[in-house]
Amino acid sequence: MASTFTNLLFHLVFQHQGSRPSTLYSYIGGIVRDEGGALLAAGGMPDHVHLLACFKADMSVSEMVRRIKANSSKWIPPGGRSPALRPGRSAYGAFSVSESQKAR
């Protein structure tokens, strides 16, 4: 039986709106897991998030970012009403990360 193995690590960066509590990162981690990937690290700045993730071999980076943004826009921060991420904005950064640099 043939199988496919990949170990492609991506550093993703995109804008968000509002606060970014750690529960947002947990929510995003669930989205990535539901799509067959793994969120390895998450963090951010006041206006954008950084993710280190790997995806299934058949999932493009642009499609994964679209799914993260679309699904996380439904997440409502505790005490808040506005979506955390802006799904309508298509801009993002994606950078490959070597296994040897994963810990950094």
C-alpha cells in the first residue's frame, strides 16, 4: 500500500481584530487539527498572529489560511461580540521552516 509522508512546517502571519487571548490560539489549534494538521506554536502582536503549523500533504497553504480565518471568525472572545480574525482579508505571510529551526 502506497502512502505519503511530508514534514512541511509553515510560519504563518496574518492580521486579526480585537484582543487575542490564549483561548483564540486553542481554537485555531482545533481548526488545524480538524483539517488533519497540527498547530505547533502560536503567538502574536497587538495586530497580527504568528502560527507554526504543519498540514496534510494535500492541503495548500492558501486553503489552510482561508479555513483558519473563516472558522476562527466565528469565535467570540469572552465578553466580546466581534470576530477575532477578519476572513475577508486575504493577505497573509507564509514561510517555510526547516526541522532544525523548529525550536527557535
